[in-house]
Amino acid sequence: MLLPLADAIERFVTDGASVALEGFTHLIPFAAGHEIIRQRRRELHLIRMTPDIIYDQMIGMGCARKLTFSWGGNPGVGSLHRLRDAVEHQWPRPLELDEHSHAGMAAAFCAGAARLPFGALRGYLGTDLPAHNPNIRRVACPFTGEMLAAVPALNPDVTILHAQRADRAGNVAIHGIVGAAREAALAAKTLIVTVEEIVDTLPPAMNAIMLPHWVVSAVVECRGGAYPSYAQGCYARDNAFYRQWDSLARERTDFLAWMDEHVLGNTDHHAFLTGLQQDVA
Amino acid sequence: MLLPLADAIERFVTDGASVALEGFTHLIPFAAGHEIIRQRRRELHLIRMTPDIIYDQMIGMGCARKLTFSWGGNPGVGSLHRLRDAVEHQWPRPLELDEHSHAGMAAAFCAGAARLPFGALRGYLGTDLPAHNPNIRRVACPFTGEMLAAVPALNPDVTILHAQRADRAGNVAIHGIVGAAREAALAAKTLIVTVEEIVDTLPPAMNAIMLPHWVVSAVVECRGGAYPSYAQGCYARDNAFYRQWDSLARERTDFLAWMDEHVLGNTDHHAFLTGLQQDVA
Amino acid sequence: MSTCTRDEWMTVAAARLLHDHSVCFVGIGLPSAACNLARLTHAPEIVLIYESGTIGTRPDVLPLSIGDSELAETAACVVTLPEIFSCYLQAGRVDIGFLGAAQIDRHGNLNSTVIGPYDAPQTRLPGAGGAPEIALHARQVFVMLKASRRSFVERLDFRTSAGYLDGHGARARSGAPGGGPRAVITDFGMLTPHPQSEELQLTALFADASVDEARAAVGWPLLVADRIDTIAPPSAHEHATLRALNTRTREAHARPVRIPL
Amino acid sequence: MSTCTRDEWMTVAAARLLHDHSVCFVGIGLPSAACNLARLTHAPEIVLIYESGTIGTRPDVLPLSIGDSELAETAACVVTLPEIFSCYLQAGRVDIGFLGAAQIDRHGNLNSTVIGPYDAPQTRLPGAGGAPEIALHARQVFVMLKASRRSFVERLDFRTSAGYLDGHGARARSGAPGGGPRAVITDFGMLTPHPQSEELQLTALFADASVDEARAAVGWPLLVADRIDTIAPPSAHEHATLRALNTRTREAHARPVRIPL
């Protein structure tokens, strides 16, 4: 249950797997993504509503065969250049797209969490997305006859989240913006959660967000595991780094050099963070 | 927005309306139900997963034409005798049943809250319920072809909840067991919430359960409004009263006498509670 | 042990079926007592879920209703009812579901809806509640029900929840994901489904009960296994723990509630 | 006021369209600035929702991303993303949605997906995000987009979100519940749909902009209303409030983040 990060990725994330690193702007599991890059996983089907920098890095490093997503940019900044390069120029390899809207992908995660085969929504009306994605269909209401949009359930082989804390039994407590992380977690066959800290006893959750221990496959203690994203109550989002990424990742060579130095060149997330701190200083 | 209970019922609960008083064991809006009885509403379509004593009273007093429900007993005690009398002997009037399982009714409330026309579930398999309820149908997954159960959305004309507190703007905070109350609230055309207290400012909710002011039609301050059910953090469930109800409601005459004295004989909930306290003393 | 009631014996027998760490969807009454007895004896890490959305609850006294405050206060977390039913039960995350009923048939199908015709009932019962989907999705179902010819019947008046349907694999062919009723704990002992026909057969008796008693209490010609196990009476520890739990519960439920004025 | 930029003027013009107490589904960038400016000036009780699930948020500085901690900390509550999209947006509980895009056509349809063919893109854009359903369900949509012949185009490369489709009531016939794009705020002024044809027409200009400037910036023959309103420049109060907000924001985003070691 409690594992080092390298062991958790080694054991649960296999080449070819469908993998969802979720967290909507908040609690993005960067450390786990970096470890997947270090272990040079290939042919992954990446799933994430908002690919963000971590998927830009994984795609640019050639980990991904396919991407299921609904918005692929650097929030408030602009493009994800590695994602664009993969789609526009097949570099470093072609990337198959399974493209949705947020509402559609949320419905797909909800269906996955409930183990229903599809989710229905009033959506995708008047857009060209269904013409390019056979995973967007229609279903008739058996009472009114109204046609609704339908998407197939998302059930990732592995979902990876970052959270503030877990207890030794593996119960995970999440605080703050949660996006579709809970649904992605409950939809997964295997759930890995990296946390800022492992505590003896979590405070009583009552109505707060908790993932109970028996839905969690592995808990990894990893301080700063969401950086440069953030963990509410622990550290802020490094908006300056998000801006800086735009130039760091624009050119292939700059990108590869940065990844070499900062991700491949460090054995773990602590070393990665220490290296960045030296850069800043 | 802030109204006395009698005014809120007078204005929003009309004869013939579909009305959901929700709250799963916890936070059952007894005071509001009693006010509906005092105002002698008729032909109501009552909706509630677990009818409980409050619906036993409303049905026995002739308020209801129809009942949508999934479990109609006195929890841990036995039958609801007035509900039984209505179904078995049409007393005081016939009661049409729209009967579901908990899972089916939960799906119907969720669909209502999302303003979808139906909800789907893997349910009702091997049961006789669909044979007696045309509101339980089937829908085919447009991806796998699997047949799922389907129920029509529940969108009550009025949902009434009880909660611990609201602020003066009408934001409502709920703490503890919530059942399908949030979905029933969001599914309603009109939402009335009685609360233990109205405060100047609610504490920041973050991930706690909140109903924002613009989904709430009326807030009513009504201390003890859930009694003999309970309000987490305020007062406990009166299990002794629930046991006692079994004998109070078994015979029509005893029931009518009790309702006359305690509900019709009091002008409001405060007087009702005061009267019960005198009985106890 | 001579003072042990059949209710207590049933409770203890059911508790013994529960493994530590298993995830149980608990109903009110005997199942709630059995699950908490297991938690207080051999299964301290058992996960108890009540349909009110309380997950991992560890009540000190038994709740009267499915949603007493005790359940919320001692829970690891409280989720909505739609979430409990869709993301936990329907998603296959429940190991064991407990069900009671007014009637059971030889294939473990249950009636908790009505005695007599649905549209002209002789006795209207509370209805389905969570039962149809617990019966469908829990990996195993345990039924707790006292036996009589009115409750163990040749033919149900209404089928609320699926057991093995008509037996001989009919349940699996229907697409029901869960394993169905693996044990019926009653007040003479235990019935379990025959491996082929899925008809309930007598496989265990309380130490002081007999096959004749069982046959007399069942409304169909009861199948009796070749070998009948004996269910040992409650141990001193089991018995004391259960009695203490029931005493605490009685005291708590009798405690006057302050009327909130 | 001579120092006011067109970005600021657009922001102020959009802010003025917002009524107090209205419920806005806010996007990042100019819409976020406009909504918060409205909140800090004439609409203190406006309800701002960001798609990260933050409801009733009152940030002191503008967020860079749609889910900065500032939004959660100042929100009335934070719900899940599925809940925001299904129980608020889809349920018709949003008065005003803001959208941007890379391309807009004369009927207010938007492209934020791709320039060039979908399967062989010239420029891959971020994609739909919340836009298709915001466009569908919000009672009114306001579009904020700087004009050029590359962005205001005769024909979209990809239709991500529906405006009025082909106009003349096509949107309403499609079953779209929301009212569609009621205003396009751009850097010369504002376009609004013609009541019959639903083609966007020039109905308002910034005080220092001209019809010729507008025509030059639009890639289709621009319809010009008989009467053109003038959009007054930002008042001293509006201007000062916006500049202070932007200054606070710049300072906050430049503040170094402690790397969590």
C-alpha cells in the first residue's frame, strides 16, 4: 500500500496502459509524471481533461500513443508546444486524439466511476467534434424520445492523483478544487495517489472529500509532488514557471535539454525540486 | 427570500403540486410538513425516498393523491400504519404509487438535478417492480448495446429541505448525512429550506455542502424544524418518539386525535414542540 | 451458553461469516448487530457502509435507523446516497450485502414489497429500498430471516430482489454481476445454495436445533445436505460482546432527547 | 482617458453589460477581468463561477489559470467539475457565459480547435474546453475577441461552439436551450445579432473608433446597423479600479513561490 514512487510506477504503469493523471489545475501529479518519463514508458494512452505541462512533457518525451482530452493549452499562457508539435508534425511520434468537451469528458468519467457503459448529456450540439470523434454518439430518452449526446465511459487502467494527505491505512483526503479527480479515481482499475504527507490519523472527514483505503492501490509520500501546480494549504501554483514553460518548450532542442537536465538528470522529485531551487537562486 | 414558514408554504405549495420533502433519516423537514397539513393542502404528489413519519402524517391527513418512493417504513421499528391504511384500504383516500428502489430513485433525482430527461442504472434486474411501474424502462448503450434500466427524471414542483443554517443572502449550509437532498434541491422548480438558524456569515464552505442563494426560493428560520428527526450538531434523533409512533398511528382515531391536538391544535412548530415537551414532563 | 437466544445465535453465526477487511453494505436490525459484533471481535478492520452514505463507520451503539448521527460521527467519510449506490455498490466495490425480507423462496429470491396482489394488497410492506441493487451487485449476499411457513414460501407474492431466480445458472445468465445469496442465516441454522441447482439446502444447524425443526419451519420440501455442520454456540467473548453492545444500544435509545425549543 | 488601451476599453465595455446579481460562468483572460471589474464597481453581488467548480468566488487578484487557489479560498463553495457542468450549466442556472476563440463567423459560431484541416492542422489550438456547452446552455453568451481578418472570418476552419448556426432561427430550431451570443465585444466596439437574420451587425463603436476601421478588421462584408451607439471611454473610477486590479495581479503573479522541499 505505502510504496516509494519509483516502485509504484514500476509495478502499476506498464507500456501500452491507459493512464489518467488528473487534477484540475490543482494537485496535478507532476512527480508521478516525471517518474513515468524516467522509466521511459511507451505507447501510453494518456487521459486528462486539461493536458497541462505534465502531459506536454510526457508527449514530448515520446511516452504517448494516444490522448483523450478536452482542453490542451497552458492555462492563461497559450499553447502547449510539445502537444502541438506532436499533432502538427508527429514529433517525436504521431499522437492519436480522442477529443471531447469538458462536459463530455466529465460525463465519461462519471460513467466510469459508476461502472456504467456510457454517460449522457445535453451537449455537443452544433459542433464539429462528433464528425471527428466516433466516441460521441446519440441516445434516445426512453420516456420523451429526446436525443441526447452520449460518450463511452472512461475507465483508465491507472489513475494517478496527488493529494494533501493520507493515513497509514491508505485513506486519502483531498481539500480544495477537485475537478473530476474523484470520478477519475473511482473509474480506475488501479489508483495511485501521491501525497504531501502521510499521517497517523486523518481528521474526521464528514462531508469532505475522501477516497477510502480499499479503492486505493498505492499511496506514495512525495512532498511537493504537484509542483509547479499546487496543493491548497501547502504551496501556491508557480505561475511564473507556467509562463516560463512557454519559452522552455517552444523549441525541440531547448525542451530536450531541459528535460535531460531536470527530469532525466535527477533520480527523484526531491532532487528535481532542489535543482530548480538552485536555478532560481 | 427570508419568509415565515406559513407564508412560504402558502405562497409556494399549491393543491395538486408535486412536493419532495427530502432528507435521508437526517434533517427531515417536519415543521414544513406540519404546516402543509395545517394549511390543508390536497391532491399533492408526494415524493420522497423514505416516506417516514412525516409522510405517514400527511397521507393520513388526506393531503396526498400520489406517492413516489422507494422504502415506506418506520426505520428500525416497522410499518407506517397510515401509509398502509391508504394503500390497503384507501383511507382516507386512494393513494397512487410510483414505486422504485433506492438506486432507481437516486438516479431519477440526479437526472432531475442535471435537467436530463432520464437516468440510467444497472438495476431492477430480476424484480417485479418494472411489471407494476411503467416508469421503469430500458435503454440500450449506444456503444456496447448493453441494456440498462432507465427511470424518468424527478423534477418536483417544490422541494423542501431542512438544514443547520443559512446566511441572510440565502446560502444554505448542510452538514452530515445528506442522502439525495442536494439532488432533490437542484431538481426542483422551487426550493424552500427551513434552517435551525440564520447567521450573518457562513464559514467558508470549501468542499462542504452548500446550496447557493440563487437556487433557493425561500429560507425559513425554524429551530427544531427537523424534530423528531435530527440536525447533526444541534439535536439528536428522538428514537423513542419513532418507536412511540407505531402505537400512536396504528388506529385511525388515535392518529386523528394526536394530529388534532399536536399539529392542527398548534399554530406553529414552536407551539408543537412546546406541547410535546409538556407531554414528556 | 444456555441463556443465549436464537436471535443472538443468528447474529453470532452471521458475524463469523465476515472476514476482516471485507467491505459490507449493512442493513438495520440483525445485520447491523452482526457486522458490528464482527468488528468488535475478530474483524476490527471490517469496512461498514450504511446506505445513508456513511463509509467506514464504527458506531459505539447500534443505530435505530439507517442514518442515526452516531453513524455519521464515527464514519471515515459521509457521501451522498447517489454516490454510495452508483460509485460503490453498482461499481462492484461491496464484498458483502445483507438483506432481510418478509418472504424467501427456495432459490433465495426475496419479497419485501407486498403480501397478496400488488394492486389489492393484504399486507403492504415497506418495499424495496436498497435491496434490488444490493442483491444484484454485492459480491456475496447474506440473508438473515427467521423461518416460518409464512416467510419461507413455495411461491413469493412479489419478487423484490433476485436470488438465483429459477436456479441452474439463471441468475448468471441474466447478467447479474454479483454472486447472489451465499448463505441464509435463520433461527435453526443455515441454508446455502446447492452448487448445481442453486436450490437452498440445509447445510448447518445450531447445536440445539434439528433437521425436523428445520423441515417444519420451511414452506417447501427442504433439501438437506449429505453433511450438516454444527454451528457452535456463541463463545463467552462473543456473547459478552454482543450483550454489552445491545445493552449500550438500549440505554442510548432510551436516553431522552432534548426537544429543541 | 487618452491613456486607456483597447484591452482596457473592451474590458470596461464588457463589464458594463453585467447586471448585479447575475450568475456568470467566467473564462480566463479578458472575461475574468471584466467580471471582476463589474464586481468591484457596479455589481457587487454578481455571482462568479469558474469551471474549476468555484462558486461565488471573489478573488482579490485575477487568476492566471482557471483554478488558482485564490478562487477556491474566496469562493462560497467548491464543487466538482461534473457538478458544475451538469447541475449548474446544463441545468440552466447560468445567466451569462463568456467565450473567446481563434475564429468567429458572421453568425457568432466559434472555432477554438484548429486552423486548417482537423487531421492535418496548420495550427492546433487548445480545443473545446467548456465552450460547446457554455455556448449551448448559458442564457446569454458574450464573446470577447480582438478583430482581424484572420479571426473574424468568412468561414470557420472548425466549428467548436454554436452561435446562431446559419442564422434565421436555425439555433432555436436545433433545440439549443440558451439564447446564444448576444454581444461580441471587440477592439473597435460591439457587434450584436440582427433580430431576424441573426447575422452579427455593428451596433456600437468605441468613441475613438470608426466604421471603416471595423470594416477593415472583419473578414466578411460587415453589416452596419442604422444607428450606432458610442461606447463611452472608461470612467475615472472604472479605469482606476481596473488598473489597480491588474497591478495587484501582476505583483501577485511575480511573487516567487517557495519550492516545496
